Amino acid sequence: MKKESLSLEMIFFDSEKELETDDFQLLMQARAAAGKAYAPYSRFRVGAAVLLSNGLIILGNNQENAAYPSGLCAERVALFYAFSMYPDEKVVAIAVTALSEKAVINEPLTPCGSCRQVMAEYEKKADLNMRVIMQGQEGPVMVVESMKNLLPFSFLDEYLFKYSDE
Ligand code: THU
């Protein structure tokens, strides 16, 4: 038996004002996208802004549906659109933020597990670290320099190459 441990790295900024200009602008675009979310059921609006290596910024927000599981998170709306249009690009950074009508969100929100899995695969495919910038409506911003800090042990394409006929 052996016990192992790993460490995760994240950076905290007191507010968006401390961010580098590019990250600040990406976050502001994510916030604008959140305002346009279709979230009539949760009233929890999430926005994502994806910076591609060609310099383009792709926006997305959560799209809900009366048949609840048919909806999709902001991160995947943005990433799937980005890779459907620009399949050979890499994601340099993604900003994620949310707006609530119930209370001001003053803590960084981290993407759900399904979105992390999708983000992790695009990072691996690109062989380029994906920076993730996360903030609520205000307050601290959390930044990770790679998806490895948000989803260690993601499910890997290698498993399928090795063990599946697919
Ligand atoms: N949501 C996102 O857009 N991204 C996440 O990472 C987690 C949750 C959305 C899905 C749903 O429309 C609403 O937030 C409440 O779960």
C-alpha cells in the first residue's frame, strides 16, 4: 500500500481590478453574456467567455429548458460553439461568472463537473494550459493556470484508445 497526495494551485485576487487587462476584459465579456442567459427556471444566469489562440473571443451562457436535463451550461455552450467553428484552435483562457436575482454572488463560482470534464479534454487536445478566471457578481476572483487544478483525474481519451473498440 502507498499513500500519495497532490497539490492544487489557485490564485486569488481581491477583485477584478487586480487582474491583467486581458483577463479583466474577458471576465467583463463573460458578465455581459451572463445577462443574456436563458434561465427562466433557476434564474441563475451564468456567462462564459473563451479566448482562443487566434485572438477570437467566443461567448456563451446557460440555456435552460422546461425539460430540465435538455438545458446546457454556459461553459459548454461557449466551448462547443468555439470548437464547432474553430476546431483547430486552442483555448488560452476562459472566464466564468454568474448573476443571481436572489442575492449578490460575492464568491468565485467553479464550473460543474461535466463542464470541467469537457474543459479538461480540450486542454489536453491542445497541449496548452487553459487559464480559468472565476468570479461571482463581485468580490474575489479565483484563477487557475490549468484545468489540472480544477479536475485532477479527469476521464481520459487514452482509456478508450486502450480499452474500447470505439
Ligand atoms: N450552470 C452553468 O451554466 N454552469 C455551471 O458550471 C453550473 C451551472 C447553469 C445550469 C443551470 O442553467 C443553472 O446554472 C443552475 O444550475
